[in-house]
Amino acid sequence: MSESVLLAKINGFLVGAASWRPSNEHPQTAVISALYLHPAFANGGIATALIESCEQASYDSGFRWISALSDLNSRPFFTKLGYESKGYRNSKRDQSVQYPLQIMTRHISAQYGKAKKTQSPTRPTHTEEPAVNE
């Protein structure tokens, strides 16, 4: 299974994106590998809708856990959505400057197992395109 990308558009303009993929280490876990939101649309529920769409798509694909690497800025966001800290890891993108990332994890079967949410017109759409940035 490849990486899945979800896009959030308003009036045809791309305002956010998220991607998820299967974990390389845990077969029942999906990983949110990217979350981007245009700053002008912060606190409007779009990032939450993107994460919920990743959760729903990963649940529909057979995953029961989902995780994300969180920096200090995004930890409150993931905590508000029910994610719990499972430890720390240093960033791997640039070896010259490393910073701690928190491993945030959530069990998703309880929320998505009973009934699927209906997709609103502004809800992100699911595509099977590979992510540009990992």
C-alpha cells in the first residue's frame, strides 16, 4: 500500500493537505506522515477535518491505530483530538539541527467502527497520489 494524500480545497483553492501510510514497524498502525495548512485558514477546523479523514481512510483500510510525529507546536492539537504521547524521537531530516519529536498515537476503531461519517462539501477528498514531501 502506498502513501495516500488528502486535499482540502475552498472554492477550488488548495488550503491544506495531509498524508498517511502504513507503519513500517507495526502492522495494525497507520502513520500520518504530513499535515499542511495555509496559515490564513488556521483555527477553522480544516486541519481537524484532514486528520479525521486520514483516520477514517486508515480505518477503512484495516488499520486500528494511527500515529503522528508532533513537534511542540502541534502537540496540543493532537492531544485535543485524543492522541497520547508514546515517547520521543529526534528529527531525522537535518542531522546538523535536531529537535525532539513526540510520538502521538490513538486507537481509532472505537470512533470509526460503528458508523461512517458523512462527507461534507468542504471535507477533504481522498486521492491515491504519492506524497511529494515525506
